[in-house]
Amino acid sequence: MEAGHANGNLRLTKLSKSFGAFEAVKSVDLEIRKGEFLTLLGPSGSGKTTLLMMIAGFLDVTSGDISLSGHSIANVPAEKRNFGMVFQGYALFPHMTVRQNIAYPLEIRKRPRAEIAARVEEMLELVQLVAFGDRKPDQLSGGQKQRVALARALSFSPPVLLLDEPLGALDKKLRIEVQEQLKEIHRRVGTTFIFVTHDQEEALSMSDRIVIMQQGMIEQVGSPTELYERPNTRFSAGFLGKSNFLHHNNGVYALRPEKIDLAPQGQGGDDTRLTGTIRSITYFGPMLKFMIAVEGEDDFEVDVDVWRSRHDFIQGQQVDLTWAQDAMVRLQD
């Protein structure tokens, strides 16, 4: 019997994976809500892909449990979990047309021919590739191939769709375009998406919740806004976006670069919190990045929108740094 068709919450309980003496995933506890877009975010080697492969059933669990709708699936083979999977490399069949690729999961499940034909057309419409149904994969762009892979993975209505860095092979402009399409597809189908990436902007822009991982463990879980505005640890603050770290009142605080204002020395007024010297100014089109040497602290990064920069600063200039009190977030570590 196929597991998972109830399409409920997915629960990971003290889930661990070891390769010999190396612990790749360490006692992970996580509930993934039905229908949410959850992102596993972390650097290379953080355990995010290993965790995804255990959920998929491609890797055996060393200890702990995986359950769907309250039923354990830890010992259910991958092909019986009925989960969809999308890889970075597309994994399309080169000798098949787009329609045939999308139809394949339905054919091996022995669905009626008329049902398969109707479902394939529905999937082509969903991913906006109706006009490309008779093409082979080598006649498609990278973004189109990824949409075919997505349509194939969704064709049999899986309760959970697993996506392993699916946009990693695309250039930045195309990646942003496919991100928007993926969010819209998720909204329309309502399937639980579990998405693996090391790209912070991707995680922030697409997710309902983000799981930050480090060294096989969960560092912090929350919505993009919660994690960005209220990181718990130095790692969370520094990995999801950029942060300055300030020692104050026997604690360490995170301070985002865009929340700091600059003024020529002596012009910051009563709001001045630090003074420093401009080490460098880098132009990024809509934004200027300043690196400021501050006594007793690491260099501060200050990001200023070009349109709101009221002063013509130069390298070596003395400046006042100001920010709102609630811009600083006290860290737990």
C-alpha cells in the first residue's frame, strides 16, 4: 500500500543519520505543516540534503522516526511513499517528449489512458508549457526543463513535493523568474513543498517557514520575517542576510547594515551611537555599501539606498553611525 495519500502533517522525531562515525543529521525534531512551503537552508555540509533524502526514503534512518498523518513511514520504501521529487539536474528522459515525461509517473501507476491524457494537459497548463508538449528536453531552455520536471513530479498528486536545490543550475535572472512561477504553482496546487537551498534570498522570498541548519542540527525555525528581524544566534543572523555584531551591556547584538544611518562626524546629533572611519565605498546601482572601521569592534557594514544618501562621503572620512534602539537584537550565544 502506498504511504502518504492522506496528505497531512509530516513529523520528524529525533531523526538522525550517521555515516560511520560521522553524524550528518543529529536528532532533528520538526513538524512540517500540510500545504506549507518549507525551506531547509544552510551551508554545504549542514545536513539539509541528507535530511531531505531521508524524508524521500533514499537514505535509511539511523535513529528516530518520520511520520505522515500520524503513521510512521520510516521503513516504507521510497517508491511506496508516493512523494514527488525535483532535482537540480532535471532528470528528464531525453528520448521522451515533454508530454511523455509528464505522463510517465501516471503510466507506471497504471492510471487509465484518458485520465493520463487529461492530467498531462492540466499539468502543461499549470506550468505554462502547453505549446511545448511535443518537444524533447534538448529543445527546451533550463527554466522550461525545470518546469517540466515540476509538472512530472506533481502529475500524480503527491502529498509532499521534495525539491533539492532545483534552481541552482539557472542564471540569476532566470532563477528569479522561476522562483515566482514556483510560488504561484504552490499556491494553486496546495501541496506541501520541502525545498532545499543554500541561497538566502531564495529562502526569504519563497518560504512560509525557513529551517536554518548547521552541522546537522536545526539552528532556528520561523517565518522569513521572524528569522530576519529576530535571529536567535550569531550564525542565524550572519547566514540569513548580513549582520554587524555589537558588544553592548555584557551581550552581543545583531544589527542589520540597512538599519544604520551615516552622517558626517558631529552631524549625527543626540542619536549618534558610534563614530568611525570609512574604509571603502562600493557602488551597487541602487545601493552604496560602506565599510566603517569602528574602535573596539569589527568593521561595520552600512548599506544605504542611493536615493536616500544625503551626503557625498569619501574614503577616509570620519562619520557618525546612528540607528533606532529596536534595530539591535540581543543574541542568545
